[in-house]
Amino acid sequence: HFINNIFLNIRLPRAIGAFLVGAALAVSGCCLQGVFKNPMADSFVLGVSSGAALGATVAMTFFTTATVFGAGTVAVFSFLGALIAVLVVYNISRIRGKVSTFSLLLSGFSMSAMFSAIIYLIMLLNRDKMENVVMWNMGSLASMSWEKVAIALPAVLVYSALLMLYAKPLNIMLNGDEVSRSLGVDTHKTRRNMLILTSLLSAVAVSVSGIIGFVGLMVPHLLRMAAGPDNKKLMPLCFVGGGAYL
């Protein structure tokens, strides 16, 4: 009974949670590298991770015992922080109604730096909570539970499936905006929709595990070397490969 309890309530949710988080980060990284045509792009670029970290820091410092809709405040606040960060970055980078990849990258990096500064300020003013914030920012699957798996599973499956529908337009967009428009791809709408979906996918992953780097950056590159650049094959491979890796 004791061994069954360890396996069913501790090990199994961690294993499933690790697969879901790894899959979400790898698919997000693959999509962002294609959208930005930048090999260094991942969920950190848009400020998703730093926004989630700020939300989690606020929750751990000021709302330690509260719950929101039955879920822990850290998960809820980190998810909301990630979405707010992307919303701010997207609106800052809009110039004359259009959003360029360069302005998005620049806005993402600058907002990440600002969010990090706010996190350090909160930590300095609340030193008794500093250890919890640092541990969350390091990323961990130790607190994974069936409740978190139940939240992450449908979200990761749905957002990943929706992103995979954009594999063909993303392949075309790699040839440049002018060529893409001549082939009937609405680059502005496609880029916007993919950024929204990757942000939601990354936000779900970060909210249940904290910040886990490397997976979203490196797994797509490793699989791209093995399977080629076709996103129709690469995205499903990233889902399986990222999950298996983590």
C-alpha cells in the first residue's frame, strides 16, 4: 500500500507533469523560432517566463494562504502574469498598427529586464519569503499533483493541436513576408494568432512547474537537425521529444 501510494500520488503525477511541461515548452520554442526566424527564440523572449515569475512572486509574498477557483494562487498568478506580460509586450511593439518581429524581440527583452528588477525589489523588501521565490524561479516538478495535471493536460493538448494547424503557413512564412503574402498567407494574422497560442501554452507550463529553461530552446534544434525544417513533422516531434526529454 505504501509503495502504491508513492507511485500513484507522487511519482506518476510528476512523470506525466514532466511530459506535459516538456512538450509545451518544446512546441512553443519550435513555433517562436519559426515566427521570429531567430534560432535563439523561446518562451523567455516574449517575457512569458519573467511575467509568470513576477506573478508567482506576488502570490508567494502577499497571498500565501488564499486559493482561486480551487487552485493555488501561485499557479493562477503566474499564469495571469505571463499573459499580462505578453499583452504589454505586444502593445508596446505595435508601430502604426503593425507589429514587427524586431520590435517584439526588443520589447520582450526590455520587459523581461524590468520584471526581473521588480522581482528583486519585492524579494529585498520581504526577505522572509525570499527562499520560496528563489526555489520557484529555479523550476521544479516536486510539487506536481493530480490537480495540476488535470489543469495542464487539456490546455497543453488543445493549444499544441491548434499550433500544429499553423505548420503549413509557418513553413511558407520562412520564405519572407512578401513571398508569403503572394502565396495567400496573411502573415500579420498568422503571426498574431501563433504568438497568442504559444503564450498560452508557455504560461500553462510555467504556472505548474516554475521556470524551466533549455528545453524550449534546444529540443527543437536537436530535432530539426535529425528530421529537417518541415514544421508539419517538426511540431509533433517536438511534442513527443520535449516531453520525453524532460
